[in-house]
Amino acid sequence: MTNDSALAELKRRARGISLGLYAADLGNLRAAASDTTEWGCDILHFDEMDGVFVPAMIGGPGIVKATSGTALRDVHLMVDSPEKHVASYVNSGADMITVHAEASGSASALSRIRQEASKSDRTVLAGIGLFPGTSLESIDELIAAKPDMVLILSLDPRDGKAPDITKATRRLAEMRKRLPEAVLAFDGGVTPNTIEEIAAARPDMIVSGSAVMKADNPAQAFASMRAIWQKHQEIQ
């Protein structure tokens, strides 16, 4: 398979509900990852936080590597100077790595993902993440680099404000015009009450954590979200 066809195939697979694994029991993540596979989950989302770029601290490439399985590993680097961490996550088996536009050296980090993936003879989607306060006009350099994936967040964990679902779905539509070949993902505030509006914007991927993993019946919650996403994908 050529590099271009491998990238196209990975983009094709990077669709659906990406489950935030860290919303599960942190003392039993490997079992939780195994459970999600039984539900039919194809993508696991890892929110990697350093306590500097965002207040919380969690994760590490060792955890990503330890939860290997059939699901794609979707790594969201909410860290300062992400370029320093890219190689370790590529080597951990990440299939997608998103760096934040707001982080220092984000353009270099985006390029580094591709370099490290090539060195390891792996295909890894190189993505950018956008907090609500970051204008699309301010990231022309990143857009020019043609990221494989764009993660639109409806909230910024640094300011404690409630998610703005409607604004984020509008931004997703604007980004689709600018990067029509990219995988477009939505993150933040995804619940049973908001999934319909979010899915109607037709993102390729929707990230959900607590709404599924902490539900009384996680398997049923996942199936419901996936069905709503699929319904809107089929609308012409």
C-alpha cells in the first residue's frame, strides 16, 4: 500500500464515535478498553494533559501503548511544547495525534508527527485542535500545512465556561470549506441531550467520554450515540 493510499484508508477508518477512555475507571483502563471493543467501538480517545497547558494532568505514552487492541488510538495532546512529546506517542502506537493551535510550536509539532511516522514506517494522522476562542483567521500557517485532521472543541478547559455547541458546529462547517479533505472531529459537551445537534453538523468523528463511560449502561449509551451519528451521515 502506498503512503497516500494508507493515509486515505486511515482517514476512512477514523469515523464515528471516539470514546474518551480516561472517563472510565482509571484503575482498570485495559479492561475498559476491552469492554469498548465488545460494544463495537472502533476509536479510543486519549486526552493527554500536562498540568501546564491545561490545569489537569493525566496520561502518558505508556498508557496509550498498554491499551493496544483493534481500536484506533486517537491521541489529543493538550500539552505545552507538543513537539517534545510527538515521537514517544508515535512509538506508543498512536494512529492520530492532535496538537493544539494554541500551544507553542504547534506548526513544528504538526510537521514532527509526519516525520516521526515516516521514520517508524507507520501511518499517523497529524491533526490540530482549536479552542473556542481561537479564530480560524489566526491559524493560516497551520491550515497551509494541510493537517489530516481538525478537532473543534466547544469548550476551553482553561476558563471553566460552559460548552457552546452551536458556535462549535458553525466553526466545523467553516473548517470543512477550508480543509475539505481533512477528518473533522467535534469534542466537548457531547451528551444525550446534545448529540442530535452535533451529529446534524455531520462531523466525521464525535468525541464522547463521561456521557458514555459513566452512564448506567455504557454499551447502550454508546450504541445510541453511534446510531444518531450514522443517521445524519446517511442524510444526503
